[in-house]
Amino acid sequence: MIAFKVSINGKEKFTTGVDDWDSLHAVIMALRADTNDEDHTISLKIGGVAQNSEPDKLGSVRWPHLDIEIGDEVSISLVEVDIADEPLRRFRSDKPMLEKSLIDEELFELQKQDYLRLKELFKNEEFA
């Protein structure tokens, strides 16, 4: 199968691929909360779309997101392998049966970050 071999700063992280792939993608994403360059996150996201034997049902796969920093060297090699690391999550992504792509721990972490950001934003507000 075709797969991506992913390394950060020379350290292999995982090999991503599934036998029933339709597409595989890797995205380096930099996000910032506002125009303050200090308030940003940079991550590598790898996922794909898997074939499905049932018509009109779309399946997606995703591997762990990796936080990266300025200066990190990201290497993605296109390889042919017999076995790859299992995806973190396989989920239905067709519109009638859209499933969440996050695992519970990731969702909790995002909610915690939202809570802390909002707590700071409203710390001086009084509510009746």
C-alpha cells in the first residue's frame, strides 16, 4: 500500500496508510488567535478518505495531530509498505451520518482551552 512515513527533526513518528485508501493528505497548519504573533499554534495533520463498499457512505481516517514549532524539520516520504500504523480514528464522514473526528481526550483538551480563554476574557465582568 502507499503510505506516508513521517519524521520530525529526524525522529520517525509514524507511517500512515490504509489498504482501502481513496486519498491520503498531510497538512501543516499555522493558526493564530489574533494579530499577536506570539499567540499561535502550528501542527501537522494527516488523514484520508477510505473506500467504502456501501454506495454513498464516505469513511475517513486520521492519525494523531503533531504539534510542531518554528525551526522544526518535517519530513514526509512517500513509501510502499505492507503494514502501516493504524489510524487514531476511523469515522463516517458522509453528510447523513457525520461522526466526530476527535477522540474524547482531544475534545476535552479543546474544551479546556476554550474555557481558559473565556475565563481570562471575562475575568473582570460581573454577571447578574
